[in-house]
Amino acid sequence: MRSSALILSLALMLLGGCATPKFVGRPDLKLVSSSELPPPTRKDLLLQQRSYLIGPLDKVTIDVYGVAELSRTVQVAADGTLSLPLLGTISAMGLSSTELAQKIGNGLRGRYVRDPQVTVGVDTVSQTITVDGEVSKPGLYPVTGRLTLVRAIAQAEGAGEFANLTYVAVFRQVDDKQMVALYDVRAIRQGIYPDPEVYANDLISVGEDRGARSFRTFIQASGLLVAPLVALIQRY
């Protein structure tokens, strides 16, 4: 008991007295804030084919209002292109559904259709999230629309028998920097702080995984984690 209290006291001293404390046992982690993990930037989305952007092998449903022969469902090729009547082969890689609709509309406008009204729907297979650690079914899961941390764990059929929901780490690349945040899912479920949004290519690690253990010194003797801990994985 005295040992746990001493460790917690040292952790609190680090958090309060040092702007950039190091994590015990993981020197490449540096605490940067006790706030939300920032979302990926546009550059990250383009480079890693994150959520809402079209990637290889996605199925795209194109509807040109009033022109049935141009409306169809096609699969994006491995190189990010798709073939359409009149327009031939066009690139869809890294575009949102709205951007692709505008691109198709611009190609048709004037020459083939006076004022094309184009809508695009995407059935994504290229955007996935990894849920690992103490969950019932670890693996890759699709990201369609907005997805939160608790919902992502639910996709993996919930926490496993030996899961410790105090330690749920989310790894993400933000502006070409590798970051990790620690969440206490118990606190989220009690409404202490919001259920954070997660994005394609995020790695969620539940329980006693190596990334979660990096934070243990800071909270092992405490109750609920009342805000996320966000750290930067430094490159040496």
C-alpha cells in the first residue's frame, strides 16, 4: 500500500512539475496533454486512406438524376481508378463521395448532360480499424460513417472476460506524428467525458497490452481517469 502511494505521488509530481514528463518504462512516450486525441489531418487521410475517403476496392454507387444509363455501381480498381461511360477511366483515390460526385458532374456537364445532378454512395472495404487486446473477437473492422471508441469495442463483441477497461489505448498518426491516448471506458460510460471518435487505421488496444502499461504508473492507485491522457511517441 505504501509503495503504491509513493508511486502515485511521484507520478503526480511529474504531471504537475514538468511540462514534458517521460513515461516510466516507455521513454519514447511524452505526455502532451490531458485532452482529446486530435483527429487525423487531411494529409494523414490521403496517405493512409482513412475514413470518408475512397480507397482501392471500395464499391461506389453513382446516380445521375434522370439519366438511368449513367447510373451504376462500380468497384474501384486496385490503383484507385474507376471506369465510367462517356468519361472513361478517372481517379477516385482519396476523394470523398461529394468530391467524386462533383468530379463526375464536371466531366458530364455541357458535353453530355446539360446540368447533371450526381450523387455518390460508398460501400467501403478499404477503411478499417484494428481492435486488439482483451476483446471477445480481436481483428479488423470496417469504418462506415462516424465511429466512437465504445462502439468500436462493441464491434469486437465487447470486452473479454479478463479485460481491464481502465486501460484502453488508441494509437493514431496525426500530422505525420505517432500519438497514443489512454482512455478509461468506465468513465466514458458514466458520462465523465465524451465517447471519443475513432478513425480508420486507428489501433485500439484493450487491457494489458504494452501501450496501455506505459500509462499504468500514472493511475494504478487512483480511481476513474477523469480525462484522456495523450502522449506523443517520439522518434529517436
